[in-house]
Amino acid sequence: MNIADLSKPLALYAGVLAALTVGAVYVATDSGVLVLFTAIGGVTAVILSVGSTGPADGGSFENAEGLDAQGGWTGTGIDTPVSIPLLFYGGGVFLWSSLLLVTVYDILG
């Protein structure tokens, strides 16, 4: 995979969607504890993305309708692995939550 191809998912998931998630949690609740739980959820997403090594091979089974053993269509795929968006989104949520906790709630001082 080309590094330049990762710039769009990085900007979308870590920049836009993660910031919107953390911002929505902060605006809706105004609670530092829930922002902290959001950060823990981001770390969990990163751990889950690292744990998934890639698509599992369903074997060579294919029926007449073009479905593989798991019920998915054969010959279809995505450009980026499933773990990449989860990794970027989880990392972005953790970083945005940490930034919000440090700046708004002044947990270091």
C-alpha cells in the first residue's frame, strides 16, 4: 500500500470524524468523565484494529449465485483493509479526547 493513499483515510477518520465524535460528546454532556471514556474507547478501537490481521480466506467454496462460504459476494473487495479506518479513527478519538481533557479541564496543572 502506498503511503500517499493513506492521507485521505487519515484526514477523514482521524481528523474529521474523530473530532466530530469527541466534540459531540463534549457538547452533549459537558462531562470530563464521558470524554475520558471516549478516549478509552479510542484506545480500544486501536487495539481491535491491530488485532485484526486482515481478511480471512473463506476457502474455495462458491455456489451458483456467486456467494462465498461466509455469504459475501466473490470478487469484491475494498482498497484499504478494514483495520486501517479503525486504527485511524481510534487514534484520532484518543488524541482529540486527550487534547480536550488537557485544554478544557486542565488535568495537568
